[in-house]
Amino acid sequence: MLKVDMNCDLGESFGRYRLGEQEAILQYVTSANIACGFHAGDPSVMRETVELALKYDVAIGAHPGLPDLNGFGRREMAISAQEAYDLVVYQIGALQGFLTTKGVVMQHVKPHGALYNMAAKNRELAQAIAQAVYDVSPKLRLYGLAASESTAAAERIGLKAVHEVFADRTYQANGALTSRREKNALITEEAQAIAQIIEMVKEGTVTSVQQTKVPIRADSICIHGDGAHAVAFAKVARTQLEAQGIRIQAFEKKGASE
């Protein structure tokens, strides 16, 4: 049976989320990427989001971003590889503290926003992030854009790489995401988004904006929780995937710390 994880970025406070919306979407996704305070989030929001994820048996990962609250971590910054390493280690540690109090193991790390996109293209930056994750724990999984520098770095260093795909983003013929600066970057029609994720999981391809079939590996589907109809879409996506005989599950269930 085909299997796929569904992940969502959560704990992103400062107006991006309300806890009620978080709780609703956690009923459909299988992995949660929790903001660690640099691009969004604060200690109370982190704790509350951890508690909600555990309530719904959703696997938990750290979501480290650039130190840019005003830009929500979506603006590129000129950081060195060493700075990338340091900020990733720091933010994993912040979330790990809350997980330790609950006796729970962290499943993964998924960089946020500009840091994610920069690492997808920059080998040196991707290597620094993978090294940071590995040094904290080689048992962690590293989420990255499918077939990017991020997943390649994870695999070189010995981490389990999670090749991530997007329901609401269009792709170019080279496998890259269409830049958000382009008008056709986002998929707003539910039917089109559902058809895209089914194709990616079942066929191992994605239809680019140039109408070519591009090979792609889909280990996890990102559901953007800040969309206008995020909860409804998550529910429909899960229902439609399961109707296709695809099992929706995390890579590791929550469990006691070793």
C-alpha cells in the first residue's frame, strides 16, 4: 500500500494562527512543524501547540527559521554556513525542552520559509543545516524540497531525508517551485490541488506549468495552515487520498524518550 505523511506548519503566532484553528487541522495531518521563536512563536504558544499535537497523536518536528519576525522568515538574509548551523541547533533545542517535559521524542526538523528555500539551492547552506540536525541527533529526519540540495545533504551525512511536496504550489519543468513573485505560483482551486497531490503520490510525477511531466518523490505533503480554507482542504485532501488507497501516516509515532 502507498503511504504518505501530511505535515503542517503550526505554532506560528502573531496573528497567523489561532489555537482553535490549530486544533482543527491537527485532526487531519500526521506531522506538525512547530515554530521555535525566530520567525514566529513564543514559549507559551510552543508549549500549547506541543500539547495539542500530542492530544491528536501527531508527530512533532522543529520548524527553525531566520531571525525575522517582521518578515515572518520569508525574506532572504545573507547568513554564513556557521550562522545557519547555530540558529538551527538553537531552535531545535528550544522545542526539545518542551518535548522533554512531556517525555516525547522529536521526529523531524523542517526549515521554514526563506531558510528552506535558500538551502534547497545552496549546497553549503544545506550541508550546514544537515550537520546541525545530525549533531543534535542522527535519529532525526530532515524535511526538504524534493530532490533538492537539502535532501541531498541529508542523505550524504546519514540522515533520513524526507522529500516534501506541496499541494498549493506550482512546479517548473526543472522540478523547482514557481517563485512566489510569479502570478501562477499558487494553486487556489481545490480540485487542481487534490489532483496534483494524487499524481505526485501515485504516479511519482508532477505536471509543470510548462505542461511537462516531471519525476518527483513524495514522502510528505505540506498543507499550508494559513490558507483561507486550510482546515476544509486538509479534510478533503486526506479523504481523497485515502479513497485512492493511500495510507496517511507519520514516519514515527510519538513515544517515550529513551
